[in-house]
Amino acid sequence: MSENILTVTDLVTLYKAESKEVRAIRDLNFEVRKGETIALVGESGSGKSTLGLSILRLIEPPNEISQGKMIFNDHDGEVSILDLSLPEIRKFRWKKISMVFQSAMNVLNPVMRIEDQFIETFEAHNIEGDYSERINHYLELAGLGSKVRRLYPHELSGGMKQRVCIALALSCEPELLIADEPTTALDVVVQKEVLLELNKLKTNLHLSIIFITHDLRVAASVADRIGIFYAGRLVELGPRERIISNPRHPYSKLLLSSIITTNTPRGKKLATLSGSPPDLSVEIKGCSFYARCPVRVDSCLSYNLERISVEKDHFAECIRAKEELDVSTAALNAKEVN
């Protein structure tokens, strides 16, 4: 049996306008392992949220998933997500994979009590049993009391709304949760509480989680592995400790060096990233980070974006990472000869 609960291969997602197509996801390959949290980090517009919507088949026409495979693998066997019919994908969502969408304020129906939003979800997915007990159970799992069920969204704080969204996403007992910026617009205290709650739920419910964020500090607090997203691709992916302590892609290095922490020396100049991401409506030759990269060379423009394994379970899409690896390998071989 596969150790991966989700395997994505050569995925391409297009956004279509009158005069052009934007390749928001470009030939993406990655996997989510059973029981892990994988955090996807990148700036706005890099394709992180589009990936979450693509996994749940929520890309609406004229936009489309134009190619690729997405295989979900749990105790019931393999499911090809892109081959599911519309009725089948509606049953699949929330029961197998669910999502905590950005901005709980906009997700919850403002004219429905919280319990009615749960009941609507249960009825849509043919969930049977005692709804009252089930609602209380998932509200408590998300760190809320049962009294919340009788309230309207406007009567809740931002952190409470986010917890309700998490409870709703878990209410049909999925095995994979996509959390898209679940702590956006929350103050740091509430943010920490929500992250701790997600970590507890992962352990207690044996969940796998795709955690989407633009904040590396948040990713480091929840993830087993971190993937760095840029221009619709994962340019680096590896264990959390290695990405934080020894990033190998120039974009990852710049992201990390732009973060201020309690250990940052007073007066230290933080790194900045000049320029803008590439236009994804035109063909990109070689590395998409070339125009903004401080260590670029001419050969980057002909680089075929192969995954360079820089360490065990750690790869980067960067020709300079390959050069560093070649130098390290040559030095090691020379040492062995001597």
C-alpha cells in the first residue's frame, strides 16, 4: 500500500481570459504522505490556493485543469480525482478531502445559525445519525463550546469563526484537510491557538494536512515538510528543519533572510526581493525566477527544471543547487581517494 495519501503528477491548471491563458499551475509534481502536514509557502499569486481548488475540482469554466493526474489513496483504495464524475466528486469532497477556505468571515452564511450550517453540510453528504451530538463533538474538537451552535456568525470573534470553519471541514471525517491561510487576519495570540488546535487535531484524528501560507514562520510551526511555491511550481521541497536551516534555492534563501526574529541583531538589514513574478500567460524558458535571482547565470535560461536531489528527501529546481552538489560530490570523492 502506498505511503502517500495524495500523489499529483504533471498538473496544469489554466485561467482563461478573452485574449490569453494563464498557466497558474505549471507541470506540478508532489505528494502528500499519510499522517503528515506539508506546508506550501509562497508570495501572493504563486498558485498555492489554485492548487487547493484544483485538488477539490473547484476550478470553474472557462478555467480548467488541462492535464495531469491526482491519485487519492486511502483504506478504500486508489481514486483518480480527475476521472470522477460530477456526482462522484460531490460525494468525494468533505468525506475524503475537505478544505478550510481563506477568510472565515466570507465563508460562513451570515443569516444562518452555526448549527444550521452543519446540518446543511450533513444533509448534502447524506450523513446519518444524531446531528446534535455530532455538531457538539466537532465544535469541541475545534476548541469551542456547544453554546456556539445557536449563534450567528456576526456574534463570534474572528478566531471563533475560523475554528467553526475547521469544525465544519472535519465534520464529515475526511482523511486529508487543505487549510488555505487559516490564520489570515487573526492576531498573533489567536493565530497560535488555531495552529495548536490544528496540530492536536492532526494527532487525534490521524489527519494529513496541506497547509497553505505566505508566512514561513507559521509553516515552520506546523509542518513536517515545507514546499516553496513560485510561479505555479514547487521550486524546493524538503523536511522542515532542512528548509529552515539550509535552503538550497535562491528564492527560499531570500524568503528566510527577510524574516525578523527575536534573535535578529539590532540594525541588521533584512533581504528584499526586487521585481515582480513572471507573466504566466507567456511561455517561460528555463528558470522562472531568473529575472529576480541574485545568482543567475546564462545557463539558467536553458535549464529544464529537473528535480535536483540535494539531500535525502530534499530537492530544489535550481541549476546553481546542482552546481553546488557537483562541487560537494567532487570534494568528497577527492577526500576518499586521498
